[in-house]
Amino acid sequence: MKQKLAGILCCMLQATIGIFLLIDPVGFTAGIFTVMGAILVIIGVIGIIRYFRTPVDEASKGQLLTRGLLTVLVGLLCVLGTDWLIVIFPSITVFYGIIMLVIGVSKIQLVADTIRRKEKRWFLGIVSTIITLICAGMVIMNPFSSTAALWMFTGISILVDAAFDLVAIFFMKERQEGSFDAPIEEADGETAE
């Protein structure tokens, strides 16, 4: 049940990202970079403070000051360099395509598992896997004439993938805990004690 709930939440988050990319891709991406940058600045400042609160020998081994300063710099780049980061967004989108490709390949295992368990709706997993792999391939190859088309396709592919994953989650057979506790039958048909 927990696994199913986690899958549903993941699909909903994925769909939300897809919707925001369709509505305002530049604003959404800028917001993500700004929030991520602010979080990195906070983490970096905490690291710097930890450096000064930790004994010198221990602090120098962990490179707390260096790591804290670098984290603050990356955070400031995200907050102050949002426009520059958005210009390189097509490269970031290709990175997302690679992540989608890895997810698609990992879905092959899930499909194989459902087929081996002889579940009735195994074909939903196959459809979801194929869509994920096709979308990943298109994002990686970037056949789009404009960045706007790339953003739109990325948003739509995220939504479609989330929708098929959600359908597959709802129709997947729930594994029952303790199903392996059933008595094992021996070759002659008698139950093992």
C-alpha cells in the first residue's frame, strides 16, 4: 500500500511539473532555479557556521569551509544567474530526457515482473514503458525548431507519462504480504510440513 501511495504521489508531482511547464515554462524554470539557489545558499551558510563551531582538526578534514563556500556560490549563481540558466535550458532538457530514458529502461523490469506473475493488465505497463522511451528519445534528439516547442513537448511528455503511470498503478494487482507463507507443495502433491 505504501509503495502504491508513493507511486501516486510521484505521478501527481510529475503531472504538476508538466502542467507548470505548459503554462509558463520560463517562469516555472526561473522559480525552480531561484528556490534551489536559496536552499543551496542556506545549506552553504550552515556549513560555514559548522566550520567555525567545529574543532580545527575535525573541520579541516571535512573541508567544511570550502564546501560551504562552494555551495553558497552555486546557490548565488542559481538565484542571480537565472536568465543565463534559462538560456541553457535545452541542455537541461536533454539531461531530463536521459533521466526519462533511465526510468523507461527500469520500467522494463516492472513489465517483465507483471508478465511473469500473469497479471491481467500487463499491457498497461508495456504502453507506459514505450511512451516513456519514445518521449525520452525525442527529448534527447531535440528535433524541435524552437525552444518553445521543446518546452511544450517536454511538458506534454511529462503529463502523458504521469497519466499512464497512474493508470498502471491503479490497475496493478496489489501484492499481499505473507503471500510467500503459503504451504509449499512437493512434487507428489503433498503439502510440506
